[in-house]
Amino acid sequence: MEVMKRMVFWTVLLFMFVQPGKINAQSAGFKAGKSLDIQLNVLKELSMLYVDSVTIDRLILEAVDIMLESLDPYTVMIPADDKESIEMLTTGSYGGIGALIRKNSEGAVLLSEIYENSPAAKAGLVAGDLIVEIDGTSVIPLKIDECSSRMKGVAGTTVRFSIKPLRGDSIADIKIAREKVHIPDIVYSGVLADSVGYIRLTGFTVGAAKSVKQAINELKEKTQLKRLIIDLRGNGGGLLDEAVNIVSLFVPKGTKVVSALGRLKVTDIVYLTKEEPLDLEIPLVIMVNSSSASSSEIVAGALQDLDRATVVGTRTFGKGLVQSIRDVGYNYKIKLTTAKYYTPSGRCVQAIDYSQRNEDGSVGNIPDSLRKPFKTLVKGRIVYDGGGITPDFIIEPQKFSRITASLVMGEVLHEYSLEYFKNNLSIETPDKFTLTDDEYEEFVKWADTKDFDYRTSSEVELERLIQTLKIETLYTENKDDIENIEKRLKQGKRAVLKKMVFEIKPLLEEEIAGRYYYQKGRVESMNRNDNQLKSALAIELIN
């Protein structure tokens, strides 16, 4: 009977893999059947004979994860209980209180960011408050993802917190009704100098295009716009339809925006704009960087190919893969890559090789021999494929020193912004707020008591040189010279913080502005010192 069941199983499996008359397909079907039979036998042996008890279903799911990981970074299994991931992927919304959290050194949960108009904000919570308990359970033994899961839930349900407020000492019990929290795609829009409209778009969730359209109309009500900048730096993408709808605001109805081409031709789709445009004339600038991915690359690539926008910044991430969410049974779903994106000129956005990536995951160096030229559709300008969208004007971002990076990555600036917020009830608006010299000196004194790596890059390189000299037995004979250089390079923590004030102070002001005016305030403060944005304002547009 078992043999009969196996024969039926493999007959069905082979029928799925084999197309009549194709030897290669038969071979593929046989190999797949053979491999699955081996896997089944291995699992049976493990369940019967392995020295410890084995959870077979866990092994299988882990094997599936490893299998998918070998394909590309974006094809993943979505567990049955992870409904929030699917909701966030498609709508940018989730049921919760609207706050970002992290663990502090004592194991308590710190509210590190509060979204504007969120349930948390309405309840009076502020960044810097500490969560001691969630629904009567201490957070100390819980992992951060467990705390996050307890805070999320169905909109309308309540969650109870014990809070140690930033501004105060007594523990407060607060009950908050969860809401459908939607993270806005536009964190800031406004008019910059010389009647230039600016929109910072951070996602492509449901309604993103409608939000962009509304923002443009509001900007036009304020002034006669000379040009419009849409800032997609750091935008990792989202819904394809929203990207197409945003492009449709600026090009004639029926214009091809992107093609999604896969292995099966019947699934190929060409996306055309379906709406009447909002503005065919306004000069456009699209700002991108190495973190602009997916839908951001579709918008930038399409408007570049159509000679409708000038793209500035640095080369984009290079994610031109289409993902579809498929049901695989028992409430599990798989998000799998089914096609690649191609811009109107025919360029593939996807990087040639998944393995050739920079540390941040963006496109690595691509030899010119592997890059194919294409022409834009109106002016015939040469553009290239090979991974990501190369801007019309390369504008490099500001390079920060090692100590500044250490202050940011070590959360030192963030922690001080909470300290400042605790002691100051209000500040000027973000476009005017600056720290005085005395206030920066207070930060220096405070930071001097904190543990962070304040070595300069020169000191680190000297330490490496000393180690090399010691290995090569050259240190002793050069010891006096090395020590003289070391004395000249070594600086105290305060001295370094004061020397780098021009670099550190603007970032600290951004952090502080974010405490009082949320993400909108942070971006408004950031724009004052954004060298890329200043350069984008000055370039001569191609459109």
C-alpha cells in the first residue's frame, strides 16, 4: 500500500514538472523526484534514530528558508502568524500604538521614536519614556521582538503599559487603544529657496501617488513653482502600481512606465499610465542614492528614459525584481521573485550579480564591458544598464569622520537629544533652531562621560601600522619616531568633539528637532545642511 502511495505521489509530482515531448523537462522532473525522495528518507531516519528528539516540522521549515535564501535575497517564506509583515508590505499600516522601541542597558524598553498623531502621541508618550511592563508583564526578560509583538494587535483593542516618564520619576499606568497606524509616505513637503518645491518620499504604500498629487497642489497654492524636487534617497520601494501612478502625474496618459518580464511569457506585463497627467511642464529633479531601490528605481528610470526629469545623486541600489505573494497552504505564504523590471528604454534595473554588492547591499563595481548602452526616448541620450539607475549628475554625499559615525551608530547623539528634550520644554521651529556655543559645550561635557570610540581614522591606521611593524620586527628601531607621531595624533575626547563641531553640531540639531517636531522636523532641519540638496538646487536641468 505504501509503495502504491509513493507511486501516485511521484506520478503527480512528475506530471507537474514534465511537459510532454520534452526530454529536458523529464530529466528535471526525475531529478526533483529523486531529491525529494532522498529528503523524505533522511527525515524518516532522523525521526526514528537520531540521538535526541527531533522536531521534524521545524527542520523542514528551516530547510525551506535555506533553499529560498540560495535563490535571491527577496524570495522568503512568510510564517502563518506574521500577518503584520503582509500588511506592512502592501499598505504600510499595522495595528499598534505608533512607536519605535529599543532596549536600554538596564533591559527596559525605551521609546526611541513616536509617530506624529499616533495613539502613543495622543496618550502623551514621548521619545525617552521607558516601558517597564506590557499588560502586567515585565519587559526585562523579554526580547525586543517579543515586546513589539505584544504592543501590536487588532485595531480597537487595548494594551496597558507601566511607564517611567522621561520628564518625571513616578511610574504611570497608561491604557492605549490600538489603531490602524499608517506610516506616511511623505515625511516632508515644502517650498525651498527661489520657489522650488520639495517632497521627501520614503515609501510606496497604498495612496502614495495620491499623497504626492495632493502635496504638489498644496505647494502650487503657496507659490509659482519654478521646479519640483522629489527626494527618493533612502526610499527602499513598495507597491509597483503607486510608482506607475506617480510617473503618470508628469507624462501623457498611455505612456509606458515599466515592463515586468518573467520566465513565462504569459505572465509578462507592460505598465502604462492610466490617469491624465497633473503637470507636463514643470521641471523635475529626482534625487536618489544607493539606498533608493525597487519602486524608487522605476520612477527615476522611467522619468529619465522619457527625458522628463533630471536624476541627481548617486547610483541606486539595483533591485529590479518583481515579487508576488503566493499561498502555499496552512496560512503560510511565500514571497517569491517572478519577474524583472525593465525601464521604457529596455534597461534592466536589477544588478547583474547578487554577490557583487557593497557593504550596504547596493550595486558594486560593474565593468564597462558588462554594461549595455540604451537611448532615452525623446532626446536620444545614452544611458546604461548593469544595475541600478545612474544619475544624470553624480553628486556625492557628505563624508563623515570616524568619530561622527561613532556618535551616530552608538546612539550618543540620540541619547543626548532625549536629555535635551527632558530639560527644555520647547525650541524654535526646525528651520531656525540652532544650538548656541554654550549648549554645544554642555553636550561636549556630557559626551565626555560616555563610552564610545573617539579615535580618529589616523589613530586607527597608526595602530595598525604599529602592529605590522611589530610583526615584521621593525618597531623597536623606529620606536622613537612612532611615539612622536602618536603624541601628535592623539587627542582627548573633548578636544576631538570640539574640533569636529562643524560636522557634529548639525546632526545633533537634527536629532533634537526630531524630538519636538517628529520626522517632519528632522527632515526640515536636515535640509539646511544637506550638501547634495544644495547642489541639486544649482544644477542646470536637462528637461
